[in-house]
Amino acid sequence: MPSGPSVPLAQQFTLAPGESTAIQDASVRVQFVRVSADSRCPADALCIQGGDALVHIAVRGGGEQEYELHTGDSARAAVQHGALRIALIGLQPYPFSSRTIQPDEYRATLVVSN
């Protein structure tokens, strides 16, 4: 499994699909698994609703758990994993109507806090 550098608690980090990073002082590793759906409104379009993207992450440490985070719903953009809160800050690139985003182009920005 590819791994990135470790990051401290409460510091934002960005991962590509399949990448993971260890969280310092938390004994967990967070992996960006995939984006399973992306219905966000293209940046060059006018939409009634902003849409949503579903970001899957896996957390290892004290057992393995997979979570689904949403870009379009702030209540579902974060999850509780034990004493830790894992939040999706953003998902890039933002869609444009003229271009399809390839799965390996996504980058998820996350933060882990307690």
C-alpha cells in the first residue's frame, strides 16, 4: 500500500486515490480509497443544487473501518472514529462540463482532530 508522510493532528493533508498517511500521536493511518460518485455542479454551469461527491476513506488502527464522506452535506463531511474526528475539507479537481475527471485525478483534502 503506498504511504505518504505522517502528519500531526489538526493539520490538513491531501491524498490521491490509494495513498495513505499516518496521523502522528493517534496510532491510525488514513487512506483515500476512491470517489464512488460525483454529481457536483460543473464550475462552468448554473445549477439549482450544488450536487455531491462521495469520497471513501479507510482508517486503520484499532481495527479497520471504511467511511463515506460527502462534499455536498456538511453534516456528512465528517465521521467519528473512536476519539478522532475525520473531516473532508475538499475534493479536487472541480468538475467542468467539457471534461470528464479520471478516477486517478482526484485529490481529497482531509483533517484529523480529537
